[in-house]
Amino acid sequence: RSVADGVFTVHQLAARSWRNTLRRDLLVRALAVDDPPPAVGGHASPGTLGSGPPRSGPALSSGADEWFRRHDEEIVAQATAHLREIDPNLLVVAGLAHFGLAEALTASWPDVPVVVLPLLEEPGLLRLSPAAQLIARADAVLVASPDEERLLRPTIPSGSLQKLHDVGATVTISGGARRESVTALADQDYLAVLCDTPGTSEAAVGPYIRMLSACFPRNPVAALHRDRVAVWREGGCQEQLAPASSPADLGRVLAWARLTVDLRSHSLYAGGSLESLRYGTPIVVPAGGRAHQHAALGNGGLWFRDLAEMAGAVGGALDPTLREHLSTAGRIYADSRYGSTARFLDRVRSACAFGRQIPTEASEDDVTSSPVTSSPVTS
């Protein structure tokens, strides 16, 4: 079936066996595992935006490579047959772990431009052979953040770097978030803490939350877990709230917080930190992670390497003068780079134009999710 997503027409092929697909995806992730990201407890040097490109891992054995190719050959054959029917003038490939696809594209459509969206959640994916093949075949490689661009840059020959484009993304916010605060936190200068663990598993983030609660007794800590919001006051968890399950609920928590401490391990572009910045709430984040790039490039927050540095960063960012500076600078950065669907689409169209003239939409900031529709680039 075909789905128009506002920029391209997406052609979705028949799903494979979910068991085989799950097996394949787990194996890909295992092979792509790199050093743990320097999130909570990391050791990146202050002022740097993460480490270098992923180190070379063991080569994929011929047996594993063949297993992947056999598994993917059906979906590649479906894609090839379908593309012959629609006769595309542009091909967009999402993800890097497609075994055999680069060869099929080169053999069947050597003259059709190919755009690759790496969606590089696991940097170790760059070790796998399809990644290098797809990047080499691509006429344009579109990334969502400066950190993703940094990781991909060493994989592209210096003479071809013009095909690497940081097009950003769109982070929408709720227009009503500032109208009404969260009832349980109303009139309180609380700290919002973003966690990616369930509330019952606090081994990783518990020490950070307890440290914040003990060091800043006048500032309640609202820890947003996946399944609940835990409110800590004066060193102990005293209240359990329903999870901020909708974008509007999360928006209210972030919009009314004094600061957001983002402890999550981020995929792609650290959307939670960007959303906080768009509400004018400064961020305090682990050094070296993907949220760090936004704190540094946008001057919208501070970063830390350990518990003591976190307490110092939060204390500094709570200073009214510094907080006002971080709030203003962070909001300008996030709004200008991630706040407009129209500008995002313009960047995508420009990267995919290849000398053609493509109409653009008028720029308009996004407050709530409102997709912009246009004529699809692909047929």
C-alpha cells in the first residue's frame, strides 16, 4: 500500500514473519552494539560533543552475512518488482541494515538518484557491510542532528561530503501547555527529570534523583518514568502520579518546570530535550550524549559527568539570571532549527532536488502537530 507522508509517497510492502523479523532485528542490534553511550555516569570531557566514530568491531562472518542475505532476499525482490511497476524518479531508503539492497538498486536503477536516511540510533550499525554499500550508492544522505552527521562524516570520502545534509527534524509542542500547570505541581518550582526506565527499576537513575531531592529541598523533583510520574520532596518519594502519556501532559510538565534534567539514553536527536528548550525550560544533561549537542550548540543548558557535577550544574542553572539566559537562547535555537515543519520540508526538498526546481511552502512555526502536505517527490 502507499502512504503519502507530506514529502514522499511511502510504499509499504507485505510484512515478513514476525518471528523471523524479530530474530533478524535482535541479531542486527547485537552486531551493532558499540561502547555504551556516555549517558548517566559517562566520562566525556567537558565541552566536547561526544566521542569519535565507533571503533572497528569484528568483521561480520561470511555465514552471518549469508544468513542476512537469505532473510532479506524476499523483501528486496518485492521492492525490486514493485519499483519496476511505479518507475520512480527518486528512491529513498530508511535505515542502513538492508542486506543486498544496494546491489539491487545499482543493478536495476543505476541512474535513479538514491537518498539514504540512516536513522542512526545505534552507531555500531556503521560496522555492517550494507551501511557502507548504501552510503556509497547514495546521492544524498540526510541526518537529523549534528551528532549523527559527526558519526557519518568519517564514512564518506572527502570528495563526496557534499552529499551529507543535516536537515534536522520537527519537534512539535502543545500550544495549551502554558495555560494550565499540572495540578499536583502547581505553584512549585520543581525540576523535571526525564527517565527511560520503568518506575520499578531505579538502579540507574535512582542515585541521581535522590541527589537532586537532597541537594534542592525547595525544588520538588518530578521524575517522568515510562509508567508513572514520581514526585520526590526532601529526599523521599512522596507521591505517585499517572504517567505523562500524551504529548499534552508531557508538555505541561516540561513547560512549567524550572529545569529539565534529561537522563535518558537518546535515539536519533534527543527530542525530549528539544521539546523542553522549545518551552523555554533549560536542560541539564549527561556529557557526551545527543542531548549534550543541543545544550552546547544552543547555549540552552549545562552538562555533567557525575553526580557532583550534576548538582553543581543544576544549582548554577537555577540562578535566575543564568536561567533566563539559558531559557532565551535555548528557545531561539530549538525554534529556529526544530520548530517549523515548513522549514524542515524546505531543507529536505533542497537536499533532494539534484538541480531540479521544487516548489516550497511558506515557513511557519509549529506549535501543535499539523503536517504540511505537498506533492510527493517520488512517483
